[in-house]
Amino acid sequence: GFYMSFTIDLNNKTSKIIINKYNDYSLPTSNNYTLFRAKFNNSTITIYKTNTLLIQGSNSRSTYEIICDILGIIPMEKKITNEPLVVSTSSIGSDEVGTGDFFGGITVVAAYVPEDKLILLKNLGVKDSKSLSSYKIEEIAPKIMNEITYSEVSLDNMKFNFMTKVYKYNMNKIKALMHNNAISNVIKMLKEEKKDYDEIVIDAFTPQDKYFSYLKDQNNVITEKVTLVEKGESKYISIAAASIIARYLFLMHMDKLSAEVGFDIPLGAGKKVDKAIERIINEFTEVYLEKIAKTSFKNLEKVKKNL
């Protein structure tokens, strides 16, 4: 599942101790605020110029304990929760939008952010898209799209309704298929561009083993370097960027739907949505909903009961 990250505050002296100890395992530092990086024991350590040590990877806990031992400090449960977007590797990040919305389809975007673009994207304002207004999304998404390699996989409502009703797929199965597809597209593009990535991260919508079991009947499943990360869009710029692009494309799609029906189609699945359903059934037909909505959502039944 998701690997924990640990941080230790060093000073000049302790920082030198760690650097001397792990010099043989050092990696090139990738940006000008990193003092030292090394990879050993299935984990990566990074010392920033602020003298913060970050430990990541599948074996991060054991490495953390080893380093605490070297420094003679008592290990603490110091998980990173509030450090926004700390992970500085080249990664493909993937996120989806539309799964909680009655109207509109689902859009998944996988985005590749190389290490040398992290600062640029931060400066463009890339952060957890939940904290960004639609207005801000529409302003920064096109700029991000100009800068990075990404792939959009969208599922329209007819297909979604078919998959849920005929194939009996649940939402997570559909998401898994779409994420795998988008990631696979990006990997193909990167091969052509001769570019490399350290990891593939998906904003966790299901446990990692579940994710792969949803894909077991598929041919081309990307498994190598893949991690599902809890609250991923606040940890990885690649997921945050994917999320912003996905929201942008989804909002454009909703604008189109609104133009089609002649009034503003609401997001989500709340009271406003119920009112809009009623209006569409009255002004168009119930069958028309198959084309623009996820008709398996409870909203439809509820509205029909009250009609």
C-alpha cells in the first residue's frame, strides 16, 4: 500500500554525519535546494539545504530507524501530513474527476512531471485542485497543458451507463480501467520522447491490491513503479497537475452540456441536481438523461418517485 515518509530536522553537524555515512550511495542532486540525495535499503533519503532530511520508499520506516540510531535520537511517529507537495521525483501522476457528479461523464488524466519542471509548475500555482476555484482552474490548466506531457481518457454517459448496467462494473472498476489506460498512453509518449520517470502515482480511490484485481482481466496492465497514494494530490505535483487538467476538461464538458440543454447544469449530486433532473425530464425526456447523466445514481429514482 502507501509508503510513509519520515522527516528529521538536522543541523550542519548531523547533516555532515549522514552525508559521510551514505556518500557511496549518493545520487545526483536534482535541484538547487537539495544538498544531498542517496538511495539504499529500498528507500531514498534527501537532505534539503534547510537541513531537513526526508526519507521515502517502501522501506522508509527501517531506514528512518537506522538513521535515528546513528544520530542517537528516539524515533518518532513523524509522518508528513502538512508538508504540501514535498515529493521531488520525476513522476507520472493520475487523477479522475466526475465520479461524484450525476451529470457528465468521467475524465481521467495522467500527467508526467519531470523533476526539472517541479518549480515551474509550483510557480504556475499548481496545488491541490480542491483548494482552487473553477476560475483559477480555467486560468492555469491551459498553461500546464502547454508545459507537460499528459493523456486524457474520458468516458461518456452512454458508455458509462452501459458498463454499469450491462457489464455490472462498479465505479472503482471503471476508474481502474481508465487510470491504467491513461498511464499507458503517457508511457508510450515518454518512450517516443526518450524521457524517464521514477514512479507512477495514482490518487488512491481504492487499496492497491484491489486496484490490480480490478485489472486482472486486462491485457496491458502497468504494474511496475505504480503506487496508489492517499491524499496524493497534496503530495505529488504530478497528481495535482493531472487533477487540475482533468477538472478543466470536465468543466468544459459541463459547459457544453449546459449549452445543449439551455440552462446551467449543476455539479455534484445534491438538491440542485434533483431540480435539474426534473426540469430535463419535463423539457426533454427521461431517455435523454442516458446521454448526459449517470442514470445509476440514486438521484433519478428519488426524483421519479416525487414526479
